[in-house]
Amino acid sequence: MIVMGLVIGLGIFRTSKDVAGAALTPEIFFAAWVAGGILSVCGGLTFAEIGSRYPVTGGYYSLFSYAYHPSVAFAINCVILVSNAASLTGVALIGSEYIMEVVSPGHGSSPLIAALAILLFYAVNLAGLQYSSRTQNILMIIKISVLLIIIAGIFFVPALDTGRDEGRISPDSIGGKIGMIISFGLALKATCFSYGGYQQTINFGGDVHDPTKTVPRSIMLGMGMVIILYLLVNVAYNHIIGFDELKTSNAIASVVAGKLFGREGEIVSAIVMFVAVLAYVNVSLLSNPRVMVAMSRDNILPQSFSVKHEPTGVFKVSLTVFAALCVIILFFADSFNKILSFSIFLDSIGMVTAGIALFIFRKRKLQTSGSSYTIRWYPLIPIIFIAGYIFVATVIALQEPAYAIIGTSTLIFFLLLYTFIYGKKRKKP
């Protein structure tokens, strides 16, 4: 259940549109969802062993510093932070799409509404009105409930006749085998957004009973349930609204609710999803600045980033910088599609770097305790994980080079920033 809670997010209520648009055929569509799930299982197992060999809190600075160099650690940690800000911004745009279906149907997302949501909960967190674990539980219940209602629609709505043979796209029409590979890669990019969160298994390795059995079983069982749930939801999307309409549908959950319950159901669904997005924005604005707090305590960022202001107990500088970063990303990339490509390319940098770090730890014989977790299928599992993200990043670079250039420039900028500020002051540990 913990793994499901980490992975199931709000992306599944939007990215199916992006997967369908990229996949072109239902076969590629569903293959991308399966492949994304497998990649996430491999990632979860990889991060679990990394965490058992090198426990970390907050950010990954010390981990990457040990494996590579402090400059690389600083740059990758900052890249991950920017990626997290982009993901939060993307989810805020998803929320704006849903509420726009209530106030102005058919007009897509609203960057202004997304920005207002971010600024609202920036103010809430700045005032010290923190969320409780109950907020997380309610958010999880909302997501699971909406998913189950959508899946139930399979049994109450007749399958949409889309004309299985008419207008079917052949491999030749999408560029043969190369075209199908590119199509699959772009679809996989979108599923990676929905399957994100498994990185938190980095905290599993040393804190569970009998980890050699418990960790892989928990990850595989949890991710297996997520994969099945996501596949069933996408079967429902195809069954109720059809593959062609899925490619162009904003606020998919509301469209499905409209088919099931009429306009009233569509409105209620949109409002519920918007509230869920607001809860997510609140949680993310509280948790992500802690990465900067951890870096500040490691003397990588100025001490002001880790100053807790009383009586609210808020890290004002870290919170303000992260919220500002979200708003800046929002107005430079004012659509979900742009943010999706940018954030996943940045994610790919972080994931590949982390995966390679495991090989470095093993080569240096960084030992775990006898009760910690190690991957049984090493090196196959981390190789699949690394290769999968290299593939996704390569497809983005080939098909959407602007986002690859921006992402690579972001990494280079932070490397140069570290060199400029700390190059002569810090030594490799």
C-alpha cells in the first residue's frame, strides 16, 4: 500500500491523452503503459538498494558527491529540484484544465489559474498552516475512488464503436519500424510521468524486517497493483470514449463522468479533481523546499535556506525560491505538453545518474549491513532502468530538441555555478 501511495498520482487523469496522441495505435498505447510499469519496478528496486548502501535524507547531494564529485552532486540535485518544480507546475495545469471544464468548457488549461493555485498555497504554507497526514489519506482516497468509478464504467456503458478497421493506422503510415519506435518512445515519456514516485523506495532498504524478501515483494506487489489499475483505467477510457477521442480530450475523468452521469457528473468530477490538485500542490510546496534545506545544512547553499522562522516554523527562503521557480517555469512553458517533455528529460538525467551510482557503489565495495537489501537480479535490473531512461531522453532529443537543449543547458549552468562559487574551496570527499 505504501508503494501505491508513492506512485499513484494525478497524472493518470491527464497523461493518457498524451500517450494516445503519441502512440497512434492502441497496441503501442498499451505497450507503453506496460513498459512504463516495468521500468518503474526496476527503478524502485534500484533505488531501494542505493538507499541501503548509502542512506540519504532530504536531497541526494551526499550520494552523488560520493559516487562522482561535489560539482556533479550539486548540479544533479538542482536539476532534480527543477524537475520537481516542473512536475508540480504540470499538475497545477491539469487542475486548471478540470476547473475550466466547469467555467468555460473546451478552452483547455489556464496558466493564470495554475499560478493562482501555486501562489495561494505558497501563502498558506508561508503562514505555517501545514497539512496533516489526514490530508494525504484523503487525497489518496479521492484518487482511488475516481479510478474505481472509471473502471466500473466498463460494465455499465456499451463499448464505443470506433470502427476497428476503418481508418486504422498501419506501420507504413507512421514511418515503418523506426516510426513505431519513435512513437513508442514518446508514449513511454508520458507514462513515466504517471508512474513517478518510486524513487522514494530509497528509504526502504535499511528500515524493514527481512529486507531481502520484504523489499522486492513490497515493490513488485505494489507496482503490480498500480500497473493493473492503470491498465484497467486505460481500458475504460478506450471503452467509454474511444481511442480517437482520448487523443483530444481535456479533463479525461470529467469526460468519462459525463458519459456515465451526464453534465452534472461531469461538473462534480471536475470540481473533485480540482480539489485533489490543490491538495497535491499544498503537499508539494511543503515537501520540496526541504531539499534546499538539506543542501543548506550540508553547506552547499547559503545558511539562509535552512533558517526556520518562528513562530510559524517555516523555511521561508527555501519555500519562496521553490514557489518562484514553479511560477517561472509555468510562464515559460505555459502548457502541459511542454512541461511534460522538459520535466521528463530532466528526470532522465537524474535517473540515469542514480542508476550508474549503484554500479559505482558496488565497484567500490560500499557494503550494506547484513540485514539490508541488495538486488537479486543485478546487474539486469539497473541496466533495464538506465537503458529505459536513456531511450526516453534520446527520443526527446530527436523529436523535441528544444527541451533537450534547455534541459542540458540547465545541467551545465549548475555545473558552472558550482565551479564558479565552490570550485577552489571544496575538495572531493
